[in-house]
Amino acid sequence: MKSQALRDIATTLFGDNKGLLAMDESTPTCNKRFARLGIPQTEEARRAYRELIVTTPGLGECIGGAILYDETIRQHKKDGTPFVKVLIDAGIIPGIKVDIGAKELAGYPGEKVTEGLDGLRDRLAEYFGMGARFAKWRAVIAIGGDLPSRCCIAVNANALARYAALCQEAGLVPIVEPEVLMQGNHTIESCSEVTEKVLREVFCQIHLQGVVLEEMILKPNMVLPGSDCTSQPSVEEVADATVNALLRAVPAAVPAVAFLSGGQSAELATARLNAMSVRFKSRLPWAVAFSFARAIQQPALELWKGRDENVLAAQQALYHRARCNQTARRGEYSQEMEKV
Ligand code: 13P
């Protein structure tokens, strides 16, 4: 029964070419983004911003699930309605980030391991009781010099699989997010090699620990050169490098692959997703979708600036990005869509 429920959730999240909206920034990350725009870094400002997001008219047409943060899943609209209820009423499945962040990896300077396994079984039970039906755990892998180390890949893959097994036991679909970071001057070839190596290790641990492939979602990075690399490839080259790496390393039984945006501009992330749909449509064993935070939210956040009078314009910008990404899943996105 649990197994069928998990499969149904994984399918529903991406039905009608929908994708996920990541709004699970931790308090420090959210505050950092607010500070850059002169928005007060208070709990009320964060609540107001998240209310703007969850009440965006029509959002459920393009978004199948929203990833919340511990603070956010407990918050309400100003009128007292819980955010979880607002989402469910809009046809959006609530999800929850359950890792507690990437911490320095002892003995491996410059590398991190994601923490949060202690007490996770109890926390998952609580989130399930609050209405969450899927979860997220993000590991980060840096490229540069001798990095990543075998140790960094191994410990993060092990933790991702432990988290995923606990989620499935608790009735939550795990989103498994091993993010190879964009920071640095590495080439696209280097990112491709590291991404493939990381994914192989993740799926090795997933197999070892008995995680059911049909009941999980992969949230990978796109294969990109480092942000400081002098040679920047075309949209089509990124699409090809990304899908080819995934085809080599991601089992076909996984129902969906939903990309993170990782610091790409909103329009580029959409164009690259679109190119993957156009060029590989008939060859993709999994749904290829989006689970963006910055690439969906950033234009809206910049318009909002913490002011009530900007809420409508910000919501329109958020809806627009969600719609563009849904269109990209169909392979029908073009620059024209940005002109309206
Ligand atoms: P970005 O799309 O901003 O990379 O965020 C995705 C995410 O959920 C990071 O964990």
C-alpha cells in the first residue's frame, strides 16, 4: 500500500509537465538573499515572502510540489490558514527539506558532508503528520585541484541513501540531491566526469541500502563548466553533456529527474531544460523536469523588495517562470515567451 502511494506521489508531482518549486532556503540563506535587496531579515518578512509564493494565482497549473523548510511548514497566511493547506488546496503537494546543512568534512579541507541523520526517523514522522508527502536532502560536491576526494563522494552518497531509505519507510518520496557545484574554473568535461562518478556512487549506495528506485526522485545538477571557466558552451552542448552523463549513470526505473538551477540565470536554466526535451524526447527513460529555487524565484524576489505594493507584480513574475519551465518540459519554450 505504502509502495503504491509513493509511486502515485512521484507520478503526480510531474504530471501535465509540471515541476517542483524549491522554497526551502534555510533561514541564513534566505536572510542573505533578503539582505542583498535591502529586505529586513525577520521571521515576519520571511513569512510574508512565502505567503506571496504559495498564494500566487494559478501556480498549481505548472507546479506539482513545493519544497518547504522547517520554519515554513509551520507558518500560516496572515488570515491564519496554514501554508500546507493553501498548497494542497492549490493542487500542490507539500514537501520538506530534512537535511540540516553541509558541514566541513573532517580531514578534507574544502569539502563538505551533509548532516541530519540523527533523529531523522522521528522528524520524518512529524513532517508526515503535518502533511508532507516528499522530502529533500542535498549533498554538495566541489570541483577544483584534487577535489572531489573519493571520501567526500562516498560519505555523501552513503548519507543520501540512508536518508532515502528512512523516507520510504516513513511514506515520503525521497528527492536525492547530489549537487556538483558550479563554482570554479573547471571545464564542462570535468563536470561531466565528476557528475557521472557521483551518480554511480549514489546509485551503488541506493542499491546496497535497499532504496526502491521507482519510489524516489533524483535532483541532479546540469553538466556545466565552472562559472569562472573561460569557455562557455552553447545551450545545446549543455543539454547533450547533461543527458549523456545521466543516461550512463541513472537507472531507467527512476521515475523522474528534476534539475536544480545552481546559480544559472533563470532564462538559461529554462532554455537548457527545453533543449534537453527537444533533442532527447524519444530517448529519455525518466521524466526530465525542474526543481528550481533561484531560477524560479529570483525575478519575483527582486520585484517584491519586501513591499506590499509589489506583491502582484512579483506573483506574476513567479507564475511566468513556472509557466516557462513547464513549456520547456514540452520542448516548446522560446525567447519569444520572455517578451510578454
Ligand atoms: P537552486 O535551484 O537555487 O540551485 O536551488 C535548488 C535547491 O533546492 C538547492 O538545494
